[in-house]
Amino acid sequence: MGYSVPVMERPARNLEEMAVFAKVGELGSISGAARALGLPKSSVSRAVAKLERTFEARLVERTTRRLNLTEIGRALHAHCQKMVAEVRNAEAEIAAYQGHPSGLLRVASPNTIGRQVLGPNIPEFLDRYPDVDIQLQLTDQLLNPVADELDVVLRTGWLEDSGVVARKIADLNAALVASRAYLDRHGMPETAEDLANHCVIGLPYLGLPPLELIGGRDRERVKVPTWRRFACNDPLINLELVELGLAIAPISTVFAAERLRRGDFVRILPDYRLHDPPAIYALYAGRTALSPKIAVFLDFLTELAARISADPSRLKL
């Protein structure tokens, strides 16, 4: 039968003593722990004795040649080792954040985001961080930062469990839009049900949510029937087809902002929004500490997304 360490309702006391006990158990010696920690032998002995009083249990068995942990001592020692490791990890992470950003940053991005967002703004990042070099790979393949040896992978759409850390950079806030030419030929849909009689471009992502709207007076959720003849996951191609008057499509309001402002595009069913809107994510390996070059790049992306959202004219479409 094993022992469990008592659970304390308030934050643990004796944290220093537990750190000392971690070293005692590691070295199997009071004297050795004292030398390793740079403490008097008496201080180490008092730390162990204090823990034994706290937990009301014998933690060590002393012999003439070696100190051994009792069963409950071994259980406590495992927790103490984890505590010390977590403190070291926290110190390393803080040191990494406070470090100087430098080195090669390997980034992969979808083509659209790379050309329309990153490309025009990378010079600003390079000016801001002169010791960081960027290697940018544009691809619409679903890359993994660990398997593909990349620092940051940008991904748009809906995030699946990839086994890596992800930070949401921005919601894409897509809306259904159509051109005036399309509406002149096919009429304006007045209800969500009317969309069944229109050409609505779908987003062909296998295993991802169907095109659904939520809104109206009753906040109803409606599945949108999509055009059988064409579907595309590239927002710029969809935008071009809307511009040509061929279809209605879900387009990010940032990408469509200027055309909506001019009146070339019209929002369809403005009281509705996409139920599960896509977003832009930055994926990176879940290392113990985030390196300074990755940390500042993620912050730059978040800042850039906020600026573009506030002023969509920054996008050169």
C-alpha cells in the first residue's frame, strides 16, 4: 500500500525545505546536499526535520553509511523534484522572454496570407528586430512546426488537434457577400431559406463544419445549401467570382471591406453571421520556453492583425 502526501487547502508552506529535501533525496546524503546547496549541514538537517513535523511522518532512515528515504519519503521526494523542475522551467521561460531576439526564424504561411499580409509588412518587422532573419515559405499544405522543422506555421480556417501549441491571431469574421451585378440578375435573398435558390460557394474542407449561419430574430442556426458546381477554399478566387457576378460567397469582411464601402459588394442577410467563423492561427512547437524571436514575431502578428482590422485599406488586394 502506497502513501499519498496530504493535500493542503492553502498554498504550500515549507517550499524552501521541499527544495532542500529534493537534493537530499537525490544525493542520499545530508552532507552532500549541504555541499551542493552551499548551506550548513545543520540547516539541511533542520529542513528535513521541519518537513517531518509538517507531514507527521518519518521521511528518512539514517544508517552509518547512507541516508535512505522511507516509503512516504520517496512519495514526497517525487513531488519535490517536480516542484524544483517547474521552478527552473519558469525561470528559463522568463529569461527567454527577457532575452534579445536574434537568429533565423523559419515561417510557413498560406499563399494568400503570405502575399497579402506578411509580404507587405515583413520589412517593418525586420527594421524593428535587426538581428532576426526570416525564411518565409508560402504553401497551402498543412505543415507541422515539429515534423517540418519550422518555428511558426500560420494556418487559416478551423484548427484541428495538431499536437502543437497554437495562438489565435485573428478571427476572419466572414460574411456572405454578393456583387450588385449578381443581385440584379438573381434578386436579393430576403431570408436564410431563400439561399437554396442561389449560387453560394462552399468551403471544401473535409471533416470541417458545414456552412452555417446564426442570427435573425430568434438567433436561429441555419445550414446553407451550397452550389454543387463549384467550391473553393481560396478566399481571393472566391472574391474574384463574387466580383464577376457569378455567385454569393463567404468572404472575410476585411478582404471585402473596400468593395463593401464603395457599394460594389452587398452583405447578404446582414443580421446573420457565420456560426463557426474561420480564424488565423500561429502554430509553434510546445517547447519549455518560447524563444525571444518567436515571441516577438507572434506579438507582431497580433499587432498587425489588429491594425488591419481597424484599417482594411492596409491590405493591397
